[in-house]
Amino acid sequence: MIELMNVRKVFNAGNPSEFSALNSVNLHIAENQVTVLKGPSGSGKTTLLSIVGCMSRPSAGRVNLQGREITSLPERFLTDIRRKTFGFIFQQPNLIKGISVLENVMLPAYPLGEKRSQLKIKAMKGLSELNIANKAASKVEWLSGGEAQRASIVRALINDPHIIIADEPTAHLDSKLSYRFMEIIEKFKAEGKTVIITSHDPLVYESSMVDRVVNLRDGQIER
Amino acid sequence: MTHWIEKQRYIIDFTLSSLLRRKVKNFGLLALYTLIVFILASTMFFTYAIKKEAALILNGAPEIVVQKIVAGRHDLFPLAYVETIKNIRGVASVESRLWGYYYDSLVSANYTLLTPPGNDAAKPSAKTTVVENDSGGEAVKPLFELNGAKLEPGTLIIGNGIARLRAIGKDDYMPFRAFDGKVLNFRIAGVLSSQSELVSSDLMLITGEDFRKLFGIDNSHVTDLTVVVNNPSEVAMVASKIKKHLPDARPIIRDEILRTYDSIFNWRGGMMIVIFSAAVLAFVIFAWDKASGLSAGERREIGILKAVGWETSDVIQMKFWEGAMISLTAFFTGVILAYIHVFFTGSIVFEPALKGWSSLYPNFELTPFVNLEQLTTLFFLTVVPYTVATIVPIWRAATIDPDSAMRFTGE
Ligand SMILES: Nc1ncnc2c1ncn2[C@@H]1O[C@H](COP(=O)(O)OP(=O)(O)OP(=O)(O)O)[C@@H](O)[C@H]1O
Ligand SMILES: [Mg+2]
């Protein structure tokens, strides 16, 4: 489903601070599987994830998504693909302060111009599935860490994406909430979604529902 | 289409809640912006209205004024010339005028003394025209109004400005020092109505007899003449004929007077232009500041929005609505406040600045006069640059990679 060929990512090319974060990465991510990217800090996990998720372009190489070459697409199309195909769960909840949880959750759907009443129903359903429906009207700064994390998961799912991308989702969760998170992942898998997670948390990569663990080191995949 | 509308609604809603989130900052912004629009609009309304007022008054001015010139200076006009002018073809009527200035050292102010038509006994043609002048269909303000008060020898009718300055009113007495040192006491017969205060504030109406006594002018002279011409297109021709017959006379046609008055009012408006340009400058600085600033919080938010699937154009639309909401609110509030300020409170804020111009500051009750051109000018001076200024930094925000959201640490 996702295919990376000879992908390279160079930061600050041409500067003395030039840094090559990814070096000829070849990777195939299968549909409806849970793939974990593992590796030491600075090995390029987040960088790889952002390329897979159409958030940034590789410096060289090709990325195919569902058989379609996406690296050369203009920004508008990338945004469109990103919005419809991917749901992102960031290391930080990255919620927007000052507005309600419900509004935060609906934010990715705004550019699609869906009817508000329908969108609201969808958002409330998502919130109640993660047991935070009672916080819908609260401001995000009042949420606990775990609640914020769950709100950001609901936001990632609002456009019903095929592929879920999570960067260190358990970094700020205790083990109970981490288990809870893995249960949510299991549910995604049961719904036929593809999941890509970066993590150095054993609780994640040793979990039974993980299909494949990819080891990254210094921007390269370890065999 | 419905999607597009729905999308705009979402963006507007989000913009509104964004604005409310930074209440203090945005309220300050709005207040400053409104203040600038208020100053700009006030100066504009004031200058336009004052010019309009002046034009209205001066439309009723005589077509030709004839002065006598001696050594390049305005001299007393011999009444003997009147017949010569009357005989020029095309001249409908000739009026003589008596007017001058009197310096009152008590309040260091200059008064304009004028003998109203028909009040000079020495006048050859005792034609009693009313002060009200009807030229054209346009509403013309009379140069002064007698308010029913009767002007007779030994009395004066004074302008509002003088009445205020000297704290005097009807039936009070006012002493004058005549040309020969004698003190003349005049009774105030009445105060001019405030209708055309712009011109009449420092005006004093006096009979011809008293005028001559005060300034020592004999009965064979007047200050100047006004000439009415049969056919308005012949004004220039008549003027040149006067010049030919009376080489030491100087005919001044109304257009020239209008120009002179225009420059006087422009000068008065000059003060306003200073205020105006200061406000424009403040606005430019303010807009520039806005344009160059995109706070870390805003950058972060834009990063998040882009990461969750907002396009650069969506973000720009959001900023556009933000700029439009703030600037339109400020624009309408500022304009309405300025309208009230200029036309209902007599430019109370500007009064101190204008007062320095003369101790006989007229208390303006300007006729509300606002046209579309003024409003459009204001709009293009304020709303447009501001809205553009809010969008500009977003082009730079377009360079914020969506993946920056993945690298935010801490809250
Ligand atoms: N915009 C950038 N400019 C320069 N260097 C960058 C940039 N982004 C990332 N890097 C560098 O690329 C390398 C890989 O970064 P990346 O965030 O992918 O690591 P990671 O594997 O996710 O690490 P961690 O486990 O700590 O999150 C790091 O050394 C980082 O400093
Ligand atoms: Mg990382």
C-alpha cells in the first residue's frame, strides 16, 4: 500500500549544518497491518513518518501511495490526500487552546465543508467512544494529559482516514493509559485500517497486535 | 457551492472564536484602529464640510468688486467713479460698500466692521436690497442676518464671536477709539445669528454714518464697489471695460475672491492636514507592525492547522476574515463616532488646536455633509491596507511545514 524507494532526506542542504536524516530508505508498508518504527533518538523516525504522511517531501527517491506516485504532486493535492487518507496522532496532543474540545476535534473537517449538524454527530460519537464526551464543551487547557491525548485521537479520526499515523503516542502516558491506547489500535486494525507507529516503548513494539517492527539507525533501515 | 459556503461559515466561526481567545490583544487593536479611523474621518469630514460651507456662503458674493489702487495699494474709492461704471454697457447695478477692520487692544482681536447695504446715507442709489441673496437655485446662506434687530446710528450688531469674547450682549455698550482719538460709545442692537458663524463670527455691522465718524472717511468716498452684471458671461468683459475707463481702479471678479477664500479655508484646513498626516503615519506604522508580526503561538497554530489538513489557502482565508472583521468594525465605529464628533459636538476634540488660530474662534455647527467619495477614500486608506497587512505575514506562514507540528515540544 505504501512504498518507499531510495528515499533520502537532507536538512539544510548546502549549509555547513547540512544533515542527512534519511539515507536510501526502501520500505513497503502493507495494508491493514500495524507497523512500528523503532530506533534510537535522532535515527529519523519522525522524519520518515512525515514523508509517509505527505507532510514533507523527500529530498530524493519516490513514494507510492496506493499505487500512485505522490512525491511530485503539488501542495494542494498533497493536502487533499493528507486530509482524506491520513489521521495523525502527534507526540504532543497539539490541540488549539482557547476553543472547546469539540471544535478542536472538528477542525480537520472544516475545509471539507460538511454540514455542521452531521459533523457534530460524528465528533460526539468519536468522543463518546473514547469516554470523553462529557468534556466536549470544555476548553482544552482544562484536560488532563490522557484526556488531551484521546481528544487528539478523535481529531485524527474525524475524516475517517484509511491510514493512522502515530508518533510516540505513549510517550506521555502511564502504562495503564498506554494499554488503553493499544486497545484502540487493535480496534482500528479490526476496522481494516492501516497503522504506522513510531515508538521506543517496549509496551508498544512487543505488543501482540503489532505485525511488523522496522528498526531504524542513523537514517537507515537495519536488516 | 453549498460546501464552499459551509466551509466559509466554518472558517468565519473559527476566526471569531480565535479573535475572542485573544480578547485583550484584539480589543486593544480594535480600540487603536478605531481611534485612527476616528481621527482620519474627523479631519476629513471637517475639512470637506468647512469648504462646502465656505463655497455656499461665497456663492452669494458679488460678481465684481471694484477697488481703487494707489501705488499698488487699496485706497478709498471716490464716489464720483460710480457714474462712469454705471454707464458701462452690461452693468445692471452698482453698490458702494463701507467696511474695514478695527483692532481691539483689550482682547487683542481684529473685528471686521461692515455697513450693510442701504445703511449708508451718502450712498448715491438708495437701493434697499435685502441681505438675503438669491442667486441660482442653490441654497445660499446670507452673509449675515439681522435677526430682527434694527441698525440705527449709535448702534451696532455684532457677531457671536465678539459677543462671547467681550461677554456682552444686546443693549450693552461698547466703547471705540475713533481715528481722531475721541471715544465713541455704541449700543449693541443685536447679535448675529449663529447660522453662518464661519464668516460672521468677527463681524460687526455699523451704520455708514458711524463708520465715517469712526474712521474719518468723508462723504465722497467709500471702501469699494460691488457691480452686478446683466449677463454672467460678460463678467470678464465688464471688468476689463472698468479697467479701461478707470485706469486706477481694480476690478476683482468673484472667481478670484473664491480662490482667495479657498486658500484661507485651506489654511485653516492646513491644521487638519497636519493631524491627518500624523494619523496616516500612525496607521502605516501600526499596519507595518501587524504585517511583520506573527507570534510564536500563531505560527504554532498555523502548523497544527496545516498538519490536520488545512491548506495554505484556508489559512489565508481565515486571516482574511480576521482582518476584515477587525477593520470593518473599526471602520464603521470610527466613522460614526467622527460624524457625531464633527457635526454634533462641533469638533470638540480639535477645538484647542483650531482655537490657536484666532481668539475669535467660530463655534461651528457645520451642516452634515458626507459623500461617497470621502467614505471610499477613507475605506481605501484604512480597511484595505490593514486587511492586506494581515494577509501578508501568512504568505510567510505558508513556508511553515505541516510537519513542524510533529516537532513541537512542550505546551
Ligand atoms: N528541520 C530540521 N533541520 C535540521 N535537522 C533536522 C530537522 N528535522 C530533524 N532534523 C534532524 O534529523 C534527525 C532525525 O530527526 P527525527 O526527528 O526524525 O528523529 P527521531 O528518530 O524521531 O528521534 P526521537 O526518537 O528523538 O523523536 C535528527 O538528528 C534531527 O536533529
Ligand atoms: Mg521523533
